[in-house]
Amino acid sequence: MGKEKLLERARDELFSHINRCDVLKAAEGEQREWMDETIDYIRERYPDLSEVDLSGLHEIGTRFCQPAISRKSESNFNTLDDASVA
């Protein structure tokens, strides 16, 4: 199997683990620990991937776990009822 295909398979497996293990709801520190352990697992499962590949997977996985909009800032948004109409 080609390296690109192997990397795609490892990435897909990482995303599957993230969704299945419900990591998105975990605290940031727990996510970091989980990601480190999961990348170690992927390192063993895909020994042909380089450290650069694994580092990239770690970064992609970490970004995937971060919400697009911070949950803390949700209260800062105005509702339609609060908006003033000119």
C-alpha cells in the first residue's frame, strides 16, 4: 500500500476513534492525554508512518477536537429579540 493511502487510512481511523470515544466532550487536558495515547497506538499500528506523519495526525486530531466557536463566548451573542432594528 502506498504511503499516501496508508496516511489516509490512519487519519480516518483517528477520526473514527475521536467520534467513537466521545473525546469532543472531554476537558482540554483529557483530550491532550487521549490524543497522545491514541497517536502512540497509531504509531504501533502503522509502523511505516514517519514521525512527521504522526505529528501531522496529532495536529489534525487536536484541531478536530476544538470547537469552531468557543462555548464560553456563546453568551456574548445577541438573540434576534435583543437586536435593535434601525
